[in-house]
Amino acid sequence: MPLITLRDALTRSPVGLTSAATLAQSEGLTLRLTEHDALLELNVMLRTLDHERVAVSEKTALPSASALRLLSGKLPTGDFYPWIEKQDKWDQQIGPIKAFAWPMLLQAGGLAVRNGSRLALSPAGVKALAANPAESLRTLWRKWLKTTLLDEFSRIDAIKGQTGTGRVMTAVAPRRKAIEEALQQCPVQGWVDVDEFSRFMQASELNFEVTHDPFKLYISERQYGSLGYSGSHDWSILQGRYISALLFEYAATLGMIDVAYFDPKDSERDENFRSLWGTDELSYLSPYDGLSLFRLTALGAYVLGRTDSYQPQDMPLPETVESFTSRCDQDTTALKLGARAVLVECRDTATAQAIAEHKDTRALCLRAGPKTLVVRSDKLDKFRTGVHLLGLGMVS
């Protein structure tokens, strides 16, 4: 069977390639542009590991609850969903996504190492603080494709039995390779429906298995809720969920794809799981069920090796220096104090944008150029404190 192109597959359906106008009309849909976030977050995460205690399990390498709370608070634009911890064992709450992915990616990529139950920067991680962040992100993705540190499917904890005796789950590297091959054919800056992407993989014979024996997986109760029964382990139940987990938690965190998503409790992407035994009390099968569409970014094309270089795109400036100065002149307090403004040169455009938009610093500065911020002198100490909370250092 000859392989079809992704564009051919998607254009067969009106929901394949989606316009920004269509996205804007979708009620309840959240759109997150991840490219600039990832460039900044990498540095924030590295500096956090360097200065604060980030606890992980010595056995599993998974971040602790305290580490997830800490890292969630460090994300300049927040995680994909607001994180509310479970109140009791029956609650089904959406946990952290980015805050979980970053320590796993940094460990898998060799930028962080476990020192007992604490994460610390490796020598490579120290070098990454001064390196090109796009190059580091590309390295993290390439290392993630081969790591055995985590099976992304394990994050779907509604499906039990994954750690049972014998060979239950398949190797993760072939799964990731198949998905990356499909990503290679995605149009850059074109919105792709996740379900169409999944169907394209099947049509193109980019198949993979998640488990060696679906009878060992179950929902709620091992005997009646087994996924080995006919119709209980279809592609949409297992492979489709794995695709969403890898894309949403890892590709999006690395800035490779922009994402458009619903609250998984409100998603209507795949209701087939409702027919499975034991799902009556579940609001969703996977926390990644809300992912609806994604768009390969220019950074993603670079990470995948489709382009040889990457340059962050300058973002439109919300206000000019002249208008900022004019506003200061109209501020009677500023006139009485003789307030002056200083220019702060950032490392790159992504850092400047993130600081100018972060809730702790946006009221203290304005963009004065692609990499330049203007800060009132009497606000400089507060600005310095706010920048420090982002994990960034500021020199005179």
C-alpha cells in the first residue's frame, strides 16, 4: 500500500486543516502558542534546579508533589490546565503537564541528574544555561525518543495493570518513532486535527502497539473491566491515547507544536470509551483527551531536523518607548520623583517577551525592542525581584 501524504489525508476532511478563524469560533477551546514559552521555560527550569530543592523519587525518577507545586509556580505563563490536587481517591483531577514533563525531559536529556532524592544540574546542564536554547530543545527531543525513563502511557492512570507481571507494555522507542515520522509530514504552521492525524498514521501504515497483551490491562476491575475483550482495545482507546499523551505533554512542552484543547471533561473527541465496563464514574479516560488540534511550529520543524537553523520570530510590540515615556510624563507621581527609566537588554526575544507578559513583571516594564525592556528606575528593585522569581539572573 503506497503511503499517502498527510496533506492529502487531511484535505479529504473539512476538519483536517483548520483556520485560525475557525478556532476563534470554538467555544471552550483554549489556544496555547508554545514556541516562545519553551525557549524561556528551559532556562527557568535549569535555574530552578540550580537554586532550589526539586525532589524526585530515587526509584522512579518521578517528581514529587512538592516539586510539581514548585515547578508549576515557576512556569511564566502557567501550565496548560490549572492544577487542583485530588481531594480524595475518587476525584479525577487534571494534574500538571508541563511541570511533570520538564524534570523528566531534563533527566532523559542528561541536563539534570539525581543526587539522592534531589535533582541537580549536570555539567551539560550548566553549559545549557549559556547555550542556544533551541539547540538544547532539539537535543532533549532526540534523547527523549530513545529514553526508557518513562512510558508516557503510564500517565493514563485510569487504565490499570500496566505494571503487572510479565511483559505487559511494548517498548516505547518504536511508538515514538512512528509518531515522529508522521510529524515529519505535518505542514508547518498549519492546524491539524488530532483524530485526523491518528487516522493518517493508520492509513500510512505507521502502526505501533502499546501492549503485548490487552487482557492484562483493565479499568476499575481486573475481570470485568479487562481491555482484552473485543472492542475494548481498539486504536482509539490505546494508540490514540498514547499519541495525545506524547504530543500534549512532551512535544508541546518543548515548543514543537502549538495546541488547541478543551477541558477533557468537556471533550467530545472520542466517546467510545463510554461503552467500556467500569467507566461510569470517569469524567474522561485520559487527561490528554482534551487535545483537539495542534500546529507544528518553526521551532518544531528545526527540532525535527526539517530546517537547518532557527530564529525566533519577533513579536509585535504592545507599546512604543515614546508612548511609554508619554504616559510617565502624565503621571504626576513620576514628575514629583523625577522618575527615570532604564533599558534592560535581554538574552533573546523569547526572554524579553515572557518577562513583559508574566503576571509578576508585566506591570513593571515595557518592550522597547525585540530584546530590550524599559523599566522605571523606581520600579527597578521590584523588577529585579520579579525576574529572580522566574529563575533568571540580572547583572548591572
